[in-house]
Amino acid sequence: MELLRKLSERGLIYQMTAEEKLAKLLDGPSLTFYIGFDATAYSLHLGHLVPIMIARHLQNEGHKPIIVVGGGTALVGDPSCRSAERSFESKETVSGWADSISSQLEHFIDFKSQENGALLLDNYSWLSKLNYLDFLRDVGRHFSVNRMLSSESVKLRLETGISFLEFSYSLLQSYDFLHLYREYGCVLQVGGSDQWGNIVSGIDLLRRSEGAETWGFTCPLVTSACGEKMSKSQGGGAIWLDPSMTSPYDYYQFWINVDDKDAVYFLKLYTFIPIDEIEKLSLLKGAEIRLVKERLAFEATALTHGREEALKAEKASRALFSGNGDQEDIPSLEIPITRLRDGISCLDLFVETGLCSSRSEVRRLAKQGGLYIENKHINDPVDNLVPEDTPERILLRAGKKRYYSVIFKK
């Protein structure tokens, strides 16, 4: 039970089927497993990172990953943990998202190893070829409507309404497992805790259709000490893995500003630091916890954006919080100096930099005393900057920890 124990002590296991058999399976010869990510946005976000970490751990132990980007299932929509149906996107949009996510996954998973290199597949390639009548006869007959109605993802939607499109999602994900078993010998599915019902349905389909014994386990839905989902930032927006959507600096800042109570827990989940080293770090108390959070921020940022970007973010953070480092690495926005002369307000700057999501948020933050330019508190964000009093480079701050540099270019 060595590998299963290692995953469990890092907090990566939530539910599993046939624990003893699964433990022996994971400690045995190389097996093929799969994890799927539906293409529902241009980028994956922090909520997807835990199953990605599991894939890396399993691959590091010699097992072969299949990473399925759900370009097909995304056209249907998973009802799990949703109070309403997803927006209906075009095939072209979903295909573009699938391509973007596929490129992103190459930062985390080894697809080049000769021994156990991962496969990257899009389930649109096989789901789009299904014959509806054949699918109903060969797959649909193995599903009980009564059982489907009792699943949590469906029960939660019965009061508000669920379309047949979403109701059929479980069949398609189960068919993914069947297809991967037939084509690649895949015997294990891993997913988030919200996928437990779909995973069990796939295992049941393989038992009924192929007489095969397969397995599954889920990772937990991770929340911070204050109960916030890890897919969301403190401001309510997603923390994206794509650098154009969440910069490496902002990504680093997210990690270094986590609650002190979460630092060690997140080191186990989101880094590959050995457990015995994490246990030593867990002994640090008081102000020394800052060292734990710096290690977390660096390792997590290096994993997602590379060591060079992590070093830049680290230097920029130290420049702001301890007086060391290079402020040139702080995220910046260049604005023509003509706009300064024509008249530009704090409202404009804080929205354009992304420090605030809207003009109303700028006003609210100003009233709360959390809006600064060059450490000077801004009371009225509607006022334009005075060109004669404004240097070529100014530092904006929203709240206590969010910074942005604005450069006025001639």
C-alpha cells in the first residue's frame, strides 16, 4: 500500500473503490490510468491542479497517464455541482479551448518519455463518430434511469430542471472509460470528488459490457481555512494557469498570501517537496511561517510557469514587502503620456491594470481606505492625475498586497 499511502498522507485521496485491490494495483507493474478535463474555458484554473498533481505522482512511480481533454463532453455539459445549465458554446469555440488546454498540460505532464509517456487525447475524436442507435443499444441498455436519478449531480438539479442533454453526460463519460479500456487497456480513472458518480458509472459499464474489473478514486474538493474554493481568489475570480490570464507575479502573490493555517497543507498538495522536509517546515511558528509561504509560492509558481518566472516573482515580492529585490519585475502597464495630459483618472488606471474588476469596485475600495498611488491614499478616484505631479512610473496598490506599476511612455 506504499503509493496509496504516499498519496493519502499528502491529502490527495478522497474516495476510492476496492481499497486493498487498488493499493496492490498501484504498487504493482505499470498500469494505464486516465484523467479528464472538459474544455469549458480557454485555460485550466487552480481547481484543476490537484488531479494534475496526482497524474504527475502516478507517472513518477512508473504508471502511464492518458489525459483526456473533453472537447466532446464539453459540448454536452457536466451537471455536477452546478445549479444551472452551462452556456451553449459553438463547436469552434470549444475546439479552440481544447487546443489551448492541451498545450497547457504539457507544462505539467511528461508526454515524451519512452517508457511511460502520457497520451493526450480529445474525446471529440471518438464521441463525434458514435451512431446514436448503436450507442443506445450497446451502452444505454446498461444504465438504469432510476439509478441515474439518484445520483447527486442529477438530484440537485431536479428542482430547477435538467435537460436531456446534461442528463446524458454520465453515459458519455462512462463510454470514455470503455473506449480507453478497449483501445489502450486503461483500468483506472481519477477525478475530482464531484466526479465520483460518473466514475462509478464507468466502472459499472465496464463490468457489465466487458466483464472487466476496473478501479477509480477521487481527490478532495480543496478549500482554504476560510472555506473558499481553491479555484477562486479572494476577490472571487478564478486563478488561471495561463500566464496571460493570471500573471506569474499574481500567481505567486496568491500563494504567498494564503492563510497561515493552510501553508503546510498546500505544500503537501501542490508541490513535490518530500513529506519529511514538509514536516520540518511545519515546525516553524510565528513570523517564520513567512518562510513556509515563500517556499510554497516559489515551488507552486515554478511548477506552473517555470523557475525563471518564479525567481522574477519572488524578487518582485521581496522588493515590495522587505525592501530587497527588483521592482522592475512587478507587473506593469505602459500608457501613452498623451493620455496623462488629456486626463486619466484613478478609476481608469485601477480598472485597466486589473487591480479592480470594475469602476464600482474602485469606488468601494477607496471608501474603505484601500486605494493607493505611491503609498498615498486616494480618497476620490474620480479625480484626474495631475501631469506636472506625476512621474513617468507610478506604483498602484489595491488593498494590502496587490500591486501594479504604470509607465507613461513618451
